[in-house]
Amino acid sequence: MKLTFDSEMEDAHSMLRDNKKHKQTTDTLIGQGSVIDGKLDCESNLRIEGKFKGEIHCKGQVIIGETGEANSNIHGTDIVVAGIVIGDITTKGRLTITSSGEVKGNVSVAKLIIAEGGLLIGTSTMEKAASPLPIKEKASKSAQPEAG
């Protein structure tokens, strides 16, 4: 009888290496009834239905649900507020404050949408999203001599 343990182990290690190459992220949920205090760095989307106090840095979308409360400065790709945020919000994408949403702080965004009934108490700064570089004109025009 021959043991195949070494080849099976090699196959398992190979699968682990392959999984690390194709790293997938999982959305993060802070559920209703949860209370968290700290700093959150998130690689994917984040949804808060509970209470969070601290800094939030998210590479994905941030959603503060209707039951969510964030006493936080928030940095994210796109942010939707249907609950309460006390703190500053920064995004190069879109901030949407729904009819049930409240933001008490300053916002710096590319796009701002406030639904009827939504509340923003603070200042808003809007910056245009980076636009592509203009295309240079073709050199079809003949060069004109300088006046001398």
C-alpha cells in the first residue's frame, strides 16, 4: 500500500496559492443592535444598520441604513445615507442623502443628491471628477511664420 499524503498536501497547497491570487472580498455588515467603536478599513462595500463610532475608510460603497447611526468621518467611493451621520464625509464619487437621511457635518464630494426630506447640516464642497485629457488637434494646419 502506497501513501499519497505528500501529493494530496501538494494539491492543497497549490489550491491555497491559487485562492490567494484570486482574492475575493466580502461585504461588511454592522447589523441592527450592534455597537462598534474604533477604526474601520474596508476593502469592499460596507453597510451599517447598527451604531458605529470612529473612522471609516472604505474602497467600496458605504451605506448607512435607516436604522444606522455613524458618529464618524467617512471616506468611501459612493456613500448613501438613509440613517444618521455625525461627522465629515469625503468621496470622489456620489453622496446620496435619502428622504430619511441626516448628515451633520461637512461634505466634500463630486456629486451630491439630497432627496426631499433629507437633511444636510454643514457645508458642502463639490469638485468635478477627473476628466480625460483633451485630444490634441491634428497637425493639419500649416505653421504660420512669426511676425518680425
